[in-house]
Amino acid sequence: MNPRCLIDGEEAVFLLKKDGYDEYICPKCSLSFVHPQPKAEWLRDEVYSLESGYQRNKVVDLSKEKESKRYGRPLDYMAKHKPNGLFLDVGCSSGQVMYWANKRGLNPSGVEINKRTADMARENGFPVFNGFLKDSNFSKNSFDTAFLGDVIEHVNNPREFIGEVKSFIKPDGLVVISTPNVNCFWSKTTLWLYRIFNIPWTSATPPYHLFQFSYENLNILMNEFDFKPEKVFYLPPPSLMYEIGSLHLYKEYKNNKTIKNWLYMMFAFGLYTVVYGLNWIKFVFIKKDFQMTVVYSLNK
């Protein structure tokens, strides 16, 4: 029996298999997701652990890292509407966003399941809980803002997760979610490349991204918890080299160096390059794009 969609309960249909994981999609709201979902403890211990080398490129001296364009505008928005507020960064990594938030006068705390990066954030003077949000020792209903930067797509139960986040913010608080938007030119076009030419879909990256949201279905989920969207910011997809690397075709070619595999790889790279260029041209006229950051407030 096929799994049910987390958002609307519809029976999902099989979409694709990638890296040994099955991806399904809801025919009603277009949420795509991995099924079966891995356990949260396995993700913590195997995927995002110290031993796995996850985020091994992080540095302790946060002043040496350039501020991300993805987070600058949302942080400005939070600092304007909740000046000097208590700021909770869920999935804070080594503390880059907390560092930039602090520069804007916000008072940050963080939650991070990776011990190495949690310790790095602590070395920068930020209070960080190493573990899951639900187990943290922060006071309930105490934060003015909560920031979920590239987190919701990684958790195996987004509905439960949003409920946990809501319990930590004040009744007039803001929640900011940054996650890929699959209802955009880039994701929809590359999905068609998979369906027509069987070129792997780069938007699916299991076991890291377990859910693929759109602005529309994310709003449906957030509305369940009385959140309404206040503002949305968009950015194009990552670099072309990153997207081409996510195809994993070069790895397959190295394992089986045939003319057929080489031609298929070059064909896929060429199509992705064309679509990537078209996406940049489109972005000049249509700002809705791959990376979305949505500011939500609680309905009063």
C-alpha cells in the first residue's frame, strides 16, 4: 500500500528511486517525500554525526565567513519587527546565523544535533543545546523569533517538528523557514528531464532531504498551527557545479567507463547547463525561484 501524504492525507504515488531510497509524490498538493522514513536517531548517529564528517568545512572563527545572501534579508526583517528579541536558531550548526543575528541586536540561542558544530557555536559564546529540539532545556513560549534554516526538509516528521517549534515561541512570535521550493522552474524542469530522459532529479537528495516542499503546501502545513505567511524571499538554486555533482553520474562513469555512459553523462550535463542558464534569465523577470525563505506570524 502506498504511503499517505503528510499534509492532506492523499495516497501518494511512486515518483523515483535515488541512492537506494524511494521517493513518492502527492497528486493533490505535490509534496514529495522519502518512504519509508529513516528514524531520527539513525539520522543523528549516522548521517549528521561527528564520525560521518557532516559539515566538516565549518570554522570556529565566524568573523571569517561571509554573510549568506539567503539569510541577510530575513534577519533584517526579524531585527526590524522584533528588535533585541530572543532568537532561536534550530539546526544552528557552528553558529553562523546566530553570529549575524547578534550583529543585528538579536539575542540568539541554538539547537544542534551535531556535537562538533554545536561545540564550535559554544566557543563563540552562544548558548547551544546539543540534541533534538523537543529535549532542549529552553523555556517554552519564551522566544520572539525562531529560525529554521535548511532544517524542515531534513526532519522525518515535519508536522510534529512545527508543533515543537511553536511551543517555544511567544504568542506574537515569528517563525522563519528556509527550504527549497520544488514548485519553481528549476525543479519542475529538471523533474521532466528525469521523466523523459531518466536523468536523476537533483532536487531529491536522500537521506538528507526527506521532504520536498513548495510555497503552497508549506503554507497548508503552517496554517494547521495558526501560522500565516508575512513575507517570502527567493533565491536561485546552488551553483551549476553543485547541481551537476548531485546527479552522481560522474561517479557512475568512473565505476563503469564505457562510451555509452560517457555520452549519457555529457548529454545530462549539457541539458542541465541549458536549463540552469534559462533559470537565470527567468529570474530577471520572475522572482519566484528554487530557494525560498518564508516569514510566518501567528494568527491572533
